[in-house]
Amino acid sequence: MTTESFPEDAPLATSPAAEDREKPRRRRLAFAITAGLAAVLVAGGIITATLSGASDVHAVTSATAPKHDTTPPAVTRADLDALPAAIYNAVIPGLLTYKDTNAKTITAAYQAKSGDVPVFGADQHTPVAKLPAKNFLGEPTVIVPVRTSAKWALVLTPARQTKPSQSDGTAAAQTAGWVPLQSLTKTSTLDTAVTVSVSAQTVTITRGDQKVSYKVGVGTKKTPTPTGTTGYLQARYEDTNQADYTIQLTSLHSAAADDPMGGTDGGLIAAHYNPSNSGTVSHGCIRLTAAALAAFNQLPLGTPITFVD
């Protein structure tokens, strides 16, 4: 990567363009995942946990230390199986709100050492969810800690804590939870970070002292791109039935609408190519130029993505 700003770009060959592509992408994603993981979802029991009686959300940052650093409580197989899976369309009240634009503490990606990983809430005593060993693509789930201690890791999750419609039109775009460090195994070192500036309508990829920036399209006023927090690149996949380009799926969700596109994908925030890739034009996703997409394709999964005003 070389230091460069706004490289010259050329459009990708896609058809049809713009809005006609983004909507099928969302709906097909939800359909494909639901069909492919039907057995898993039945076994997991609950995708959307009830919000009745939910208390005020605990907010954490990369500076949040564990309340205690003793050996995590044992979780039986039966208890683990009964926990809701913290996946793209889950709503789990026990998860923690994550609001932090400091991505420097994210230095490595992990995966489950063996089987699903229990996720604990703020008290670190009661498991509230689980991170499945494999994601909706059947690939190892990428797990990204923002802080580790001797026994615990505070990790980002791809699930929601609440929906905007259930929280006066606002919701956390990113969530986190505590997991036993011994349940994780490191898979890669992360030395690159991405920053999306919604006001400047740019995305900047930074590695060491090298930076490259691209113009992007962002959400409209009615369907804004979330800001003020950091997520990660959770998956990358291709499906020629929904798009002629690679889709980069982040762990973040719309903070303003349950699902800006309709359907059941949980208001996911993705970065993807679209010929209409400048201005406030999207439903919250980041619309990339061809050059920006090519750069994203080189990023390792787990790469932190910070969204700022």
C-alpha cells in the first residue's frame, strides 16, 4: 500500500445498477442465511431474545477492565446449547453497548478453539449468548477482542443489543461481550485499520504511516450511516445472483432503523461497490468505487472499521 489520496477509478461492469442491486443483496442474504442455518437456529433456540424487563444498557470501551480476572464460570453443554447465538440478525439484551473510536487496541483476530464460545454480560457471571464456531457461510467465525486480560477477552459481536424501534429511534450500532480467553485461538495479526468519515464521505485505509483514501457514498438523513464507534470486517463473500462484486460485511447495524431495506437482515452495514458511490445516497451502507473495493478485498477479516462524523 502506498500513500495516496483518491486514486483514479473506473466503474465495474454491473447490471442493473444502484438501488436495484442493493435491495436484492439484503433480501437474498437473509434468505440464504436462514435456509443454510435452519438446523443451527433450531438447535440454538432463540435468535431474538425478549426485551421485556431489560435494564439500562451497560456501555463499554476498549479501556473497560474486567470487574474480576478470575477463572470464568463453567458452562455446561446444555446451557451453551440453550443460549441465543450472537449472529447478524440476533437481538440480545444482555450484550454490551460498544462506543469507542480508538481502534489501536485491536491487534489480532481469533476464532473458537473448540465449539461455540459463551459470551458473558457485564457481571461476568451469567452467560447471555454464544458465538457460534462457524458463521453463516460455514466458515470459522472471526472473533475480535478490543481488550484482553489474564483470563478474559472483551470482544465485539455481530449481534444487536436492541432495535431502534424498541429504544426511541436509537440503538447501539456495535455490541460487545466478555468471553473466556482460553476459549479462543489467535489466527492472524491485524496491522491495518479503516476509518469512514461520514461528513467528508471518505474511507481511509491506514497501515503504519501509510494511508490511502477514497471517496464513498454514505447514508441519507433518513437512513444514516452510524458514527461514533468501531466495528470489524466480519465476512467477505460473493454471490453472482445478488451482485457482480464482492460484498464486505461489517459487524455494525443501523442505529436509526430496524431494517432500512426491509426484510430480516437486521439492518446490517456493509461496504460494497455501487456505481452511485458519492454523496448521501445509501440506506446506511458504504458505497465503494472499484478502486476502493479492490483495496477492501486485500484486508484480512477482523480488520477494525471506525465510523466517525
